Amino acid sequence: MALGLLLFAGLALTDIYVCPIKAIFHLPCPGCGLTRGFSAILHFHLLDAIHYNLLSIPLFLTLGIATMSTLSDLLLKTKFIDQMKGYRFTRFQIINLIMIFALNWSMNILRGI
């Protein structure tokens, strides 16, 4: 986890953004723009983050909550993450997530991100 945070911090502080899917297929992937979006969030440029990838703010918040929960579990000896591991998505939730994912991907393609 620490290595991932260091890698993310290094990317966020530089202008190096490489998407292997876009480099190979010349089409943006659903995650294209997330690194730039996360970097924009860290610089408090929320509209830029939305422009780079519609899902950057919700994913940034989700990752932040997961990180804080993990730290809380480690420091306070709680079991929040263990409780979340057993969560089962309903069919309705899965369909909605797939639709949001597809919408975001099509927006990335239309905007040429």
C-alpha cells in the first residue's frame, strides 16, 4: 500500500500520464484521465477533475474513505474493513455500476481524453 501511495504521489506531482490501453488501441479506456483527475483534486481544481474523468471525484472519495478505514482498523483495532469484505452487491446495484461505467467510457471516447 505504501508503494502504491508513493507511486501515486510521484505521478500526481509530475506531468507523466501514460495509459497502456490508449497507447496500444488508440482509444481511451474507462480509467483514462483518473490520474490527471486525482492530481487536479489534490490541487483543488474540482472542475478540471470532472473534465478529466467523471468518476475521479467519487473514486477519490472512495479511496480516501477506504484508506482512512484501514488506518482506523490498524490504529484502533476495529473491524470495519473485515465487515465490508462480506458485502454482496444486489443485481440492481451491479446493473447501475455497469451503466455508469459504460457512460463514463463513452464520454471519454467522445471527448478524446
